[in-house]
Amino acid sequence: MSLDVPAALIEQAKEGDIPLNKFLQCIKESLPYAWQLIENLASKLATSNTVFVDNQVPPPDEQARGQLLRVLSSDAMRNAIEQHYSVKLAFQNCHRVALFRQDQLGEIYDEFISPRSQILNQTPELRDC
């Protein structure tokens, strides 16, 4: 299961749309490692002059790795996080998450998400991550 959803939030979803902030809170509480990693990257991006920031440190354990994979494999979670932080998320392997400025997607972003970059970002250590 990707998220630990409170019963009240499930009931609210049955009635109609839920506020973005409640969905984000659910993500934050359910996937704390992934949330903290992305939050830290968003903070770095906000205080830098770079087009993007990324994480190159593998998660500390399989539970953390699973959290990261779950948050990045869900379109709903990705879209909510991108909207919240005004960024574009990109992902290359089991831990290389990048946040790009939404208004500066261009050549650097295109290269990051290219098949060439995906191939070059592989190592034997990452094969089963």
C-alpha cells in the first residue's frame, strides 16, 4: 500500500474532491523519507540560482527506497508535489531524484530525461535497486 490514509480522508474522498493540502499531508505522514528528501531538494532549489537540484545519495534502507519509488511512480502524488513546490520532478534510478524549475524546462531537463542519460546513469551497483 502506498499511503496510510485516515478513515476520515477516505470518507471525504467518497463524497468528492479532497483539498490538496490534505492529500499532501497524507503523503508527508505516509512516506516521510521521500517527503523529506523532496522537501530538502525544493528548499535547495529555492535558494539557488541553478536550473535544477538532484539527489545522488542512495536511500539508507529498503523501506526508504520503497517510499521514494512509491511517491515517484504515482502520477497523483507527483502532480500534487509538483504543484505544491512549483517544480518538475524527474527520476532516473532508485535514488536520483531531480527537481527542475518549471519555468526553465529546456535543454538541461531534456538531457536529464533522455535515454542516453538513463543509460549513462546505470552502474552494476544500481541494477537491483
